[in-house]
Amino acid sequence: MENEIIIDIRNLTKYYGDILGVKDLSLQLKRGEIFGFIGPNGAGKSTTIRAVMNLINKTEGQILIDGKEFLRDDTEIKRIIGYLPSEVNLYDDLTVKGMLDYHESFYRKFDSVEKTAKKDIHARRKELVEVLQLDENKKIEDLSLGNLKKVGIILALMHQPELLILDEPTSGLDPIMQNVFYDLLLEEKKRGTTIFYSTHILSEVSKICDRVGIIRKGKLIKVEDVDSLSDKSLTFVTVKSDQADEIAAELGLKIISKEDKVVKFANNISDDELIKKIAKYRIDKILIEEATLEDMFLHYYTEED
């Protein structure tokens, strides 16, 4: 069903002793979307992901998946989730094949219909191994960081989950393999899979995400469609003037940089209003630039509390 909610995070708060992880975070993910969860390192992304996965205890709040509270021992909900942590830690003494066999065994079915589903899982595993160019004969302990991440991707995708939860999934992958990975995710989206994609890399969001949530210092500060976010009226204004200090005081805008007579602002007022406000000052040069999507994210990352 269109716009059906698959993840419903309600007022999630997590403290580590006196240290804030996330505070009063509420967020809903729609079925079939790729949702980018973005913020600088330490913003609270992994804390939120681990709370959703029940890997850490919540201080406060509730998390519903498919309308049902996700409890730690709920195997039915776990069956529909594929999870890739930011750091992949596996059994070092196993081969890649042994690790994948072990994971596949979790989905062993007993009646004829579900045995067919198991065959599909094995076929998907073989397909992913080929696409990601992974050698199944190598031992886990001998893998490079990139190949270890590939194993993690296969473990997350091979059972064809309804919900993918990915925490910094491209770390360790080379640029070519990153693009292969993006293509895999877009294929998953076509199948109706919901993808919760946590990252600090701005370019990833614009490539594959439908919506984005921006988190900063443990607080969710913005949720918006990626396309509409790039249409917002943020510009950068650079003014050269002997009266730069007076202009800065008049506008009251966030100063990006200031050197001698040149000051640069992040501007969210209309060009007409801007010109009217500074018309009374002596101006040598003025430059008005449209903000890129990356500029928009950085603006929210660094804005004052």
C-alpha cells in the first residue's frame, strides 16, 4: 500500500550514562522508499540504528516495525530485516562459504512451500557473490576491509528482506564497487524493499535516496524529500564593502567567512528583500550564488543551536 509505514520510531531517547546519544527522536519510514539518515560522525546515527535493531537498550521511546513493537526475541520481525552494521565482525576461522552456509541455515524451512523459498535464498546468494566478485574459498580472517564489507552486504541481502537497515554501508568499498552496490539497492527498491540508509557521505544521498533525515548532536533537525530540499531558497551572498560590519549587523544572517572588506553570508531571504536592506550602503561588489544540495546539508550540519 502506498505510503504505508513500515518503521515508526516514537520519541526515542538514549543516554550512555550522562552522555546523550539521541534525544526525543521521532521518525517514520514509508514502505518501498530509500531513506537517507545523514549527519556528521557522532551525530547519533549508529545509536538510532542500534536501538532500532534492539542491540542497545532505549532510555525512552518505542519502535514499531510493521505496526508491531520490535522486541529482542521476535524472530518473525527479524526474518524480514537485513542488517549491515558499520563494522562487520564475523567468525575469523570460517571461510566465506562457511559463513554464508551458516547464515543460510537460519532460514531453513520445513514445508514444501518454504523449501522453495530456501532455494530462492541460495540462488540470490550465488547471484550476489558473482555480482560482488567475492571468492568464497578465502577465510574471513584473510579478507581485506572491502571484501569483508562485501560479505556483510551478502548476509544482509541474500534472504531478500522486506526491510534493509544499513549503517555506513560503503566504507571500505572502492568507487567501482560502490556503484555496483548502489545498483543493487535500486534493484531492491524496485522489488518493494524499504531501505534505511545511514551515512555521513553527502553524495550518496543525492544518488539513491527518496527522502532524507538530518541528525545533529542527537536531534533530528530536518526530514524532507531530497528533490524538494535542493529547491529551497538558500543562497550564498558575498559582499565587498568598506561597511561590511554594518551590513552584517543589518542583515543578521549567518556569516560563513569574513576577511577585511569581504563578508560571505548564508542567506534565506528573498533577493528583493536583500537588495532593499543593503541598498543604503556603499558596495563595491556583490555575488549571489545558488546553494547546491551539498551546501544545503552543510548548512544544517553547522547551523547554530
